[in-house]
Amino acid sequence: MKTLAQIGAIWHIQGTKRLATNMLWLGSAQVLGRVVRLGSSIILARLLTPDIFGQVAIILTSFEIISIFIRRITSAPLIKMQDSDFISHLASANGLNWFVCLSSFVALSLLSGPIAIYYQDMSIVKPMILMATSFLLLPFGMIYATANLRNNRMRVVGRASLWQTIADSVLTAILVLCGFGIWGIVIPKVLVVLIWIGIHRYHNHLTISSTSIFDRQGKYFIKHSCAQKCRNLLHFGLMVGIGDFSLALRQNIDYLLVGYFLGVEALGVYFFAVNASLGVSLGLVQSFGTAFYSHLCHPDSENALQKYRHALLSIMLVTLPIISLQSILAPWYLPIVYGEHWLDAGALPIFILLCLSGLTRPLGEAASQLLISSGLNQLNLLCNFGFVALLTLAISLGSLWGLTTVAMNIFVCYLIYMPLFAYFVMKPTAKKLGLITLSPSLGGSL
């Protein structure tokens, strides 16, 4: 007979192994994708000017801020449901996905004009509207992606991300070499959504006929039960969406402010430095967040705080050596790989400072996922919007002295705020979960 301690140890090992496996599939897909993207980014860095990089930054940032709000609006509640509830909510979730994606398409298309006026560059209007058409494709795969995440099929999720990234990078490089300019970056990002849809649908067996938002007469219907299920999804999904929006704002507020205070060309230099320095580490952080939320929602004997502590250790062991090595080698490989003209533009110190800011970013990602999974969405919003306010102040003041000071202020903000955020979320989470015997050093004894 195994003792309770032995059973608990087995569960802990299995849970940690499951998270590690999920992170391995997603992380390896991200790393392989980034390696392929490296070749594309070298071509872009050598052929495109900082002005075009700035325009791309504006378009992609605007798209990301809107898309992050809808990305988990139905998947987050569906992942937490029991099997019977999951099946019964599919029709409502699919209808809701179509509604929010169509709304997002209209919103980004209408905002393209004011955004172009804000940055005094009307040439971004048409590419931004084309980018918005991605929202019209997403509903064809969102339910299937949710099912794969819910069943911890991270191999499929990682494969979809990998092939989407490879196709995007290769097609972008080809189009830019052919002289398409900014269109060579935007067009592939729309087309590769079809790859993401195809892979998720191929590896799934959902019956989509029951998820149609139209009846046989073609009339839109909202029955009482369907409306109630939509409310159930929105009750949780909207809070998660707003929380993800605050996270996206936290990650993209620098683009908005740098472009406003220092201009599109400076934004192009900054955008290049961010993608070159944080490309791999942010990919790992994103993969970690995706796997970690599913891991937290998976029922086993290990509670959320235990999973949280073990996950923090795991992700830091991966990211610390990668980021440290990248920062040390930056002065050597940056001019060789991307070209001397980026050194002339002052990208090196910005590159190193932003790279170092990635050391603590996984802590904030883990803390946000813990709060969301524990139902503490309002606290997550408060913490993220507080950090957005801090970043806004730091970037606004730093812009008075230039990009390097902006990057330094961002590094200091992440270095101080994220460890404090990761530590102090443990106590309210312990209270929410009923773990009332708290340890001063760990935030809760289990």
C-alpha cells in the first residue's frame, strides 16, 4: 500500500512532468519558429528602412491589442468546464466567436483612420484594413483550438504555431525580396491564419454542424438556453478578455508612446530592437502562459499555488541562461547578423536593455495566469493597469532624453515590479482557495 505522502509525490511528479512536456512542445515550436524567423528578420533588417519598421509596429500593435481581447473570451471558460457542459456550450461559444471577431474587424477598420492621423502617416490605412481581415478567418478555428488546449494536446498546438510561423517567415522574405515593401509583411500574416485553422481542425473530431449560428431557414436565432449559455461564457470570458487586454496593453504601451513622442523612425529602431532582443524569450513566455493556464485548470491533487511555485522555477531555469547569453553576445552578433546600419541608428544599448528586461517577464505572465485561473480577475486587472501606468510615466519621462533612456526605464520597471507582483499574488490566491494557513516566506503553507 502506498502512503498518502507517496501518492502525493507521484501526483506532483506527474503534474510537473505534464507541464514540462506541454512547455517542451510549445517552447520547441516557438524556438524552431524563431530560428526560421531569424533568416527572415535578417532580410527585413537589411532591405527595409526604420520608417517601414515603424509602420509595421503601428499596424501589428493595433491588431494585437484588439485580438488579445477576443482570443480567450470563449476558450478560457470552456477549458474549465466539465465534459457535458463543454459540449452543450459549443454552439453558443461558436456564435459568440463570430460576433466578437466581426466586431473586431469593423473596429480595427474604423480605427485605421484615426490611428493614421495620430501618427501622421495615412499610408498605413490600407495595410491595417487588410490586417483586420484576419478576424474574419479566426472563428473557423477557434473552437477547435480550444478543444486541443482543453485536452492538453500541446503537440498539436505547438505544431500549428510552428508551421504558421515558418510559412509567415518564408513568404514574408520572398515578398520583401520581390519589392512588396510593407505589403510583404502584412499579406503573409493574413494567409497563414489558414494554416493555423487547418492544423487545429485536422486534429479534432468536434461535430461542427451543431455549432452553427444559423438555423435551416438562414435566420439568426437566440433561444433562451442559448442566451443563458452566452451569459455564462461572457461572465467569465469578458473578465479574462479584459485581463488579457491589460496584459497586451502592458506589453505594447511602449510602441504607442515611443511612436507618439519620438516619431515613426525612432519607433522603427525600437521595434527592431524589441523583436531582435526579445523574440525568442517572449515566444517562450507566451508558450509558457498557454501551457500554464491549462495546467492550472487540470484537476489533480496538487493545488494552484504548488503548481505556481514549481512552474516559476521551471520557466526561470529555461529563460535565464538564454537571455543572459544573448545579452553578453549582442555586441558581437548584432552588426554581423543584422547590419552595421542598426548600430549607427543606436540600436545596440536598446537591444541589450530590452533583452535584460525579459529576465523577469515570465514572473508577470505566471502571476496573471494564476489570478485568472483562481477567479481573481479584478486583482489581475488592477495589477496590470497599475504597471501600465508605471510604464507610461517611465516612458514619457525617458522620451525626453531619447530611446536609450526609454529602454533603461523599461528595464528598471520590469526588474522591480514583476518579482513583487509574482510574490504578493500568492497571499490573495491562498485565501481564495481556502489555504488560510499562510507562511510569511512563501505566501501560504499547503
